[in-house]
Amino acid sequence: LLLTGCGGAATPTEAPSSTTTTTTPTPTTTTTVIPTPATVAAPRTRNWFELDTGDCLTALPQIELGDVAVPVVDCADPHVAEVFLRVPVEVNAAVADVAEQKCRAGLAAYTGGGTHYSVTYLIDSNQDRTANTPLPSTVICLLQSPDGQPLTGSPRHR
């Protein structure tokens, strides 16, 4: 006995189809603008005996070394001292204790009551000692930070 099998041709089967979607992120660029510090103007120079109320200095003059010109800046910029008073004094009164007294008296008026500043002064002595000049000397009062740090801004009371 002989058996034969019958069968039809095999039909290929297709694999089930699948779709894959790939998303590639688009690079983004973020620009951060960092503000640049305000430009500080270069100091201008003035003769120390011409300093006026409200002038801010980046260095005190070393008069004993012959300094005449001093660097002056806007008071919004860092500075070591600010002129807060010019007061004429008699020739015999232009000594340290009188200058100190005049400056201390003028400090509170300039600052609106703030007296925690260190005070120094310069004395400009006019060489004309005649009766035509009854107040031949001028005390130039300067305020400074009590801790020696630079000041920024003015304590001037307006």
C-alpha cells in the first residue's frame, strides 16, 4: 500500500506590518544677556584748594608731598571722600581744633543728621594776611567712611 500526500503550494505569509516613528528633538539656543557694569568715567582733576561742596575724591591729596591736583569723580562712583563744607576762618583760628569743630558742626546739616562718618579737613591759607582779608583761610571739610571702605553715592541731605 502506498499512500501519497496531497498538498497545495505553500503561500508565504507576510509578517505583520508595524510603523515606527522616531522624533528627533530640534536643538534650541537660549541667549542670556548679562548686563555689563556701568562704565565708570575717568576722574577729572581739580586743585585741592578749589574743591567745592559735593566734590567726591578718589584719593586724598598728600599736600606734604606737594600734591596740588586731586582726582574728582561723580559721587555715584566709588570714592574715598566727599567735600561737605567750605568755611572761611580767621588767620589765628585756622588750627586743628577749630577746623575740627567747624567740620563736625557742618556734618549733620549736610547729611540730614548722619554723623557716623569720619571727618578730615584741608586748610587753604591765603597768603594775604592784611586787614583787607579778615578771613584769609578756608577749611575744606571732607567726610569718609568710618571703616575706610570706599563710598558709593552721596549722603548729602537734599
